[in-house]
Amino acid sequence: MKRNIGTYNSMFRIAGGLTLLSYATAKMAREGTSGAQLGLAFLGAQKVGEGVTYYCPVADALNLESSKFLK
């Protein structure tokens, strides 16, 4: 798999993903599981995975590899 996001973008994705994941997990622990919290948890896990692998499937599908924003 080729890299299509840069280091800073990757770090922001990891930080944001872990924030979403911990928020959703805390809400599920307090209030019980709901669809909204599960969705947030999956979205946070996806963002962490994108940051760790330096690969974003949406950017790849839209051919944004040369975008200055992603580098």
C-alpha cells in the first residue's frame, strides 16, 4: 500500500481518532451502547488506522495524492 498522506496529517488523524474513540467508549460505559456511540467508535478506529498506515482511501479514490493539504 502506498502512502498518500503526510506525517502531520497522520498525527492529526491519530490524535483525533483516539479522541473520538475514547469519547465514544466513555459514553458507552456510562449510558450503555447505542448506534451513535458505536458509529463514533468505528469512525475513531478508522482514523487511527489511517494515521498509522499513512493511507487514506478517500484521498486515493479522489486522486488527491498531490494535494498540498495532505502532505
